[in-house]
Amino acid sequence: MKVFIDPSCDIQYSSFYIYGLYSVYGKNNVIFSSKYFKYFNHNNHFFAFVVVDREILKRIVLDYTDSKIIDQLALDWCDVYGKINLAPSSIKSDKIISIGPSFGIQIYSKIETLWFALSNLLKSSSRIKNKRKFLSDYKAQYKRPKLIDYKYKPNAKNFVFFIASLWKNEEQTNLFRANYIRGCRNNAKIDFKGGFAPRTKNDIQDYEEVTVNSRVDMDVYLSKIIDSAIVFNTPAVKGCHGWKLAEYLCLGKAIISTPLSRQLPKNLMDNEHVIYSNGSQEDISLKLDEIMSNIDLRKRLESNAKNYFDTYLSPEQVVKRVVNIS
């Protein structure tokens, strides 16, 4: 059995699934080749691969774009179309399934990153319009943590860390995140660090008092999130599942979340996997108090979050689901 990957793929967004393919099929059986993908161009929409078992081919598309839009060309081409941000209003098809959120990870060493960047550029050059972006994706992949760095660590401390971006066209996301930051700062039980990351252009007003002075390196961010007693999630750009949700579940964190607008393989249940909030500062403050004062609740949320990731969202489980579904 062999697996063929489109060499024009966005490696940073595809890395999670390539890791899954390596784990399930073995790295030597996973090959970058343009043979099956001549109609696809390099984009930030989906990852395509083909599983060949003797004479049987299974064409798979994994769609990681922020929007709920289904790519019609990819849908027509594939046998299974897995989508992160699937909405009830998305195109209906028996091919389409919800795969839940993921995040970028480092899958290649520095030498491998350079090798695959150049070799895949050569293999798919005619299908890559923005070659600078294509190569920069490989650099971004190398700067991401490895999946093994996302360590599950049950937490009984009162330290809480949160850092997030301000989005130009997502006022509700900005507001909910600001409410969480203020709720943490005002809670005497919490030792809070963080805020909004500063924008280069400083072009979003009214959040100055909850914005930190400088950005945080990725290794520092991850270590502080691992140590954080509580984390916060809210749908981000275009109502999407952000990387944060997948990271939090992978780490087994106690999550406060506003309601999700995109589907999941299985719903995250209130008081079981997450604690839901309406996003107001008052309600978020109540939920913070609830988790900080109830260690058994916190432990249950942490354990169930980790189990959810391992069951539904891990790279291996996503690959097994989409390949086994006909």
C-alpha cells in the first residue's frame, strides 16, 4: 500500500495530516508526487492525497480553510472530503464529513525541510503561483512545535495564561477575548499573565489596556499554556474552529468556550468536555470562579478534553476515519 501526497500542498497546514499518514502507513510508504493532482494549485484551502492498495485508489481531500465553503473541484475529484469548518449550510454530499480542528506542527528536521521545500517546488512548480509563499510555509512548519511537545499535564495551580491576536473584521471575537482577559485580571484567585498581542500597525482601538507590549515566542507560548489552569476558546475568523481549540484539547486543558458555530465529529458537551459561556464578562467571571473553586470539575474537564482529542482529532484517528469511510 502506498500513499501519494500533492507536492503543491501548504505544508504548514498539511503537516498535522502528513504526520498521521506517516504514523499509519510508515514514512517510506508516503510519497510526494504530482501524478494524481494536475488540476490542483497551491492554495490555503485543502490537502489532497491518494491511497493506493493494489488496483484500488481512494482519493481524499482534507479541507482546512477558515470558511464554510466547499471547493467544488476538489469535491468532484475525491472519494472522501473531510472538512474542519463544516456548517449546516455547507453543500450536502455523502462524501463530506466533519474532521474537527487541527494545528500546524513540525514534522521535518532543518535538512528535511530544505529538501522537501526544493524538491516539491520542482515537482509542482507550474501549479504554484506564489513560490515565495510556498517556501515560507516550509519555514513556518519548521518553527512550529513537534506534536510530542504538546504534553498533557494535569494542573492544580492558579496560574492562567492567555495570548491572542486582534482581528480586524472579527469584533465579537475581540470582545469575547477581551472579556476573558478582564475577567482573569479581576479574579483574586488567578495569577494571570497575558493579553492581546500588539498589532504592527496599531490599527484596532479600544483594547489598549488589555494589549501586552510584545509578542511571545512559540516555545514560551506553549510552555505557559501547558502550565495554565484554564484556557479560553471562541470561534475566530469567519466563525472557524481555530488552532487554539485543537491545541487545548490535545493538551487536556480546562476550557471555557463560547458556543461553536461549526460542526465537530462529536459535540463537545457542557460541563463534560468544556464549560460554555455566553461571552459576557459577567458570565465568564462566573465560569472562572466555578472552575477555580472546584478541583474535581477541573480534573474532569482536563481528562475528558484529552480523551476527546485522542479519540476524534489526533492525526492518526483523522487519517483512519477518512480512509475507512467509503
